[in-house]
Amino acid sequence: MEKIILDVTQGMYATAKDARKAGRIPMIYYGKDVKPVNFSAEYQEFRRVFNKAGRSAIVTITNESKKEFNVLVHEIQYDPVSDQMIHVDLIAVDMNKTITTEIPLVFKGVSPAVKDLGGIFVHNKDKIEVECLPKDLVREIEVDISSLVDFHTAIAIKDIKVPNGIKILDNPNINVATVTASRIEVEEQPVAAAVEGAPVEGAAIAEPVVPEKEEKGGKGGKEGK
């Protein structure tokens, strides 16, 4: 595992606000049986390290005295207006003890159900919970989706291959990814029911035939005097 190092200062700034004014990001280092310590790091340097390590790779922070601390980035607070990072929580890591953490999943490859059948790829989890020694941690785990050949196949937790030394803690039968059929809207054509005696739309309606009245007396001559 590549060693990721971040240079920090310890106790140089009186407050977190002072550290931020100097273009640095304040941090607190803590953990079980560990006395909390305040650090700060150059903002852009921490961002570079975090982009590389994420929350699932060990970062070795080094102070002015060259003392090293192995940590995991636990939580980052952001300014609600500028969206800039304003504070970082670092969890102390004992390299000789197993840890429990989450590792992101990265889906790779081409699914025949998507390519050939026009399906939609769906994943139900984007990270898995694992247990391992810190030295065995990886930043991400790749999942090959080429096994999704139709709409009835799925990738479960038990199908994910992880490096040696990593134990997955999630239920092995949980489905992680599948492909579903795309929904195609089919417009139904209206069907007119033929009703006996009903008028046909657009046809002229015939006027009713009224029988002529027969005159009284018929067509005889004048009455005689």
C-alpha cells in the first residue's frame, strides 16, 4: 500500500479561525485511549491528499518534530455559503489492530443487458463495510458488471472479489447491482364500440318522415243542392 503523507503543524495557531485566516484547515486528531490533539494543514495540500486517500485509506500526518500519526479522515465540515472545507476530524489508527470501515465500490466493464438489450444499470450500494488491518486497506473495490447478461441476473455481495486480508461484513446475499428493462410508453389507440342504432360521428342525421293527413271527404264533386 502506498504511503500517503500530509505535513501538519501542531499548536501553531491559537484558534481554528486563526488557522483558516492563514490559508490552513484546522483538524482534530482523536480516538480510543488517545488524547485529542489539534493540528492544521495547508488547505490545498490537504485537498490533494484527500482526493487521493478519501475516507478509506490510511494517511500519515507528520508534525514539525517529524512525529508521525496514522489516521483515517472521519468527517469534514463545509461552509454552507462558500462550500469550502472548514474543519476535519481525524481518527487515530493503530496499525497492529483490525479496524472496521467502509470502502467505496467502483463499477467497471460493460453489461450485455445494457449494451445489447437497452437496459438500465442500477446499483443498490455504493460502498461495503469491511474489517481488516490498516495495512490491507484499499481506497476502492472494483466490481465487474459484465456478468449482467439479462434482466434476471444480479451481482450480490458474495460475488464481489476483495484483496487478501479484507473481510466483508455485509450480508452476502444482498444484491448490489442489476439491470432493469427500460420503460417504453405505448400509446393506446381509442377503440369505438359499435352500438346498434347509434349515430356515426360526422354523418348527417335524416329528418323524420311525417305521413300526410288524408282530407275529409276525399276528392268527390260538389254537394248537390
